[in-house]
Amino acid sequence: MKIVTIIGARPQFIKAAVVSKMFIRKGIDEILVHTGQHFDKNMSDIFFDEMGIPKPSYNLNISGLSHGAMTGQMLEKVEEILLKEKPDFTLVYGDTNSTLAGALASSKIHIPIIHIEAGLRSFNMRMPEEINRILTDRISSILFCPTQTAISNLKKEGFENFQARMVQSGDVMEDSALMFEKVARNRSNILDILNLRTDQYVLATIHRAENTDNDQNLKALFAGLDEINKLTPVILPLHPRTSARVNQLNIHTSVQIIEPVGYLDMTMLTSNSKLVVTDSGGLQKEAFFFNRFCITLREETEWVELVDNGYNFLAGSHKTKVSKIFMEIKGKTFKKAHNFYGGGTASEFIANYLLENYG
Ligand code: UDP
């Protein structure tokens, strides 16, 4: 079985780190294509180096363009590669422009698509990610869904009537979290470097367009983080897009901003934090994996099971709501009573499923 996998953004490297390793272990032939969407050393190379992701066979170097130009250029280049490589499947992850371009190129030349992290919905059509994931799901043949909620979302959209297989696989991000936690403890010294102690700081990230592209929201979020920082120090590894906006808007903040970090440092920062404040999809779950509460800087989330069961709290981008929730939960003890994401078995499940059904 030959698979061409399209990756390009940070969360996709983290997912590929476990899935590509599993494919090698199980003898599945995989060719990696890096679109170039994320390209900085600490947004791309560091993940390949630290997590042992195989070197991509192709690097398209497409980045820093508008949505249309980026997706269009990727579409053209990925099509060329697929025509040359003639794989049995194209594999895409998640919801970025690289995901959509890979899927669209593949569908037009009738190469079946595997979508890992299928079926997630925010029901907010202003998010580029929501558009990417809905379109990708619709043209995919095998939909590996991380959660029961994802399966129900697809059923509600009529996927039972389409020629696609919906399979609940668990979430490969839990595999990554569990696999690299021990490595991180041995190899990362970020806590010493930043002089941080377990449970004594808040870890924050901000990068979603709805926050970075809205001046009022971004200013309110920083004001909210400043409030929290008066009580508990806030550490913010800042995405390059947000960093650029903070400079343009001349936002002053008391929180400690650092460059984006690699996965091992991030794992240490998350697993030792008091709690997490973020608009990241992946980090909301990592907080849960490492038994930390999460305050989500969005009006909605795809990971509704975390909100419904009291692990995650939606704050939108209101200054007062963020700090109010922080005050309410800062003294609470985190008790995990659920296993929503498969417990670290997703990548092996996916590889076995493909071999048993198509090997
Ligand atoms: N992450 C990282 N370094 C950072 C910030 C985030 O390694 O400085 C990791 C984080 O632990 C998670 C992933 O990047 O695994 C989330 O990616 P991102 O927030 O960019 O995307 P999303 O999950 O929102 O799609």
C-alpha cells in the first residue's frame, strides 16, 4: 500500500510524528509532502528534529500568501506529485489550507482520500478551518474521527448516504502527548530556563484569525491576560502571526512573551502549568491529557465534550470573562473521569484498519 501524505502546519507535524512512525513499523509505504505553510525553524524544523519525523520527499515552499493564492499554488503542485507518484491513497490531517489543497487535488484525479481528524465542527462558517474541514470531509473516502461527537456530526450531515467510511479511531494527538511526555521530562529544561515551578504559572497561546485579525478582540484578550498575570505569572509562547499584530497595534502587556517553542518544551510547559488559556484546538486537549483545566478564548469549540464535562470553559475574547473564569477555577482540583480520545491507541488503530481493509 502506498500513501502520499500532505502536511504543512505545526499541528500536522505533531500528528504525523506518531502516524508516520506507526506506518514505518507496520510496513506501510508513505511519501511525505511538506507544503511549506509553516516554515520558521521553531514552527517547522524543530518538530522534525525533536520528534523524529521522516524527512519529506517533497518540500513545496508555499507560504505567506492569501488563502486563495496559497491554496491554489498547493493544489497545482500537489496534483503534479500525485500524478507522478500514483499512490493508493492521499492522507490529509485536520483543517488547514494544506489539508484542503491536498484533498481537492486528489479527488479530481480519483485518488481516494484518508482524512485524519474528520467530523469536527465549530458551526462557525467564518473560520477558515471550518470551511476547510467541511469540504475535505465531503470528498474523503475514509474518515477517521477522533470522537463520538465527530461521528454524530457527520451522520447529521448525511454521510451515511455517501460512499465514505466513518471510523472512530481516537485522537492521534493523545498518542503524541503520551509518547513524548517521558522524552520531554528527560530532554527539556524549559522550566529551569524560565525559572518556573509546577502549578505556579499559567500557560497561554493566541493565534486564531478571529482573535488576531480583530483589533478589539486582541486588545481585550491581552487585557484579560494582564489581569490574570497580577495573580499568577502568565507565559505566552507567541505565534508569528500574533506577534506581528501585537507589534502593529503597539499592544503593551505585562505577560511574559517567548518565541514559539518545540513540542518537548511545550509538553513540559503544559503538563506543569496551573492551567491553560488558549484559542488553539490542539492545546485544549493537551490540557486535558495532562490534567489541567483550560479556558478557551473562543465563543465555541470543536471539542465540546471537554466543555460539557467541566474540563474546559469558553471565555470568548472578553477581558472580564477570561479573568472571572480564572478566579472561579483557580482553586479547584482537576479530576479526570473520562477517556474521550482513545487513550493513545489511535495511530495503531488507523494503521491496522488500513492494512486489514486495503493491505
Ligand atoms: N505548540 C508547540 N509550541 C508552541 C505552541 C504550540 O509545540 O509554541 C503545539 C501545541 O502543544 C499543540 C499544537 O502546537 O500540540 C497546536 O498547534 P496550533 O495551536 O498551532 O494549532 P491548532 O491546534 O489550533 O490547530
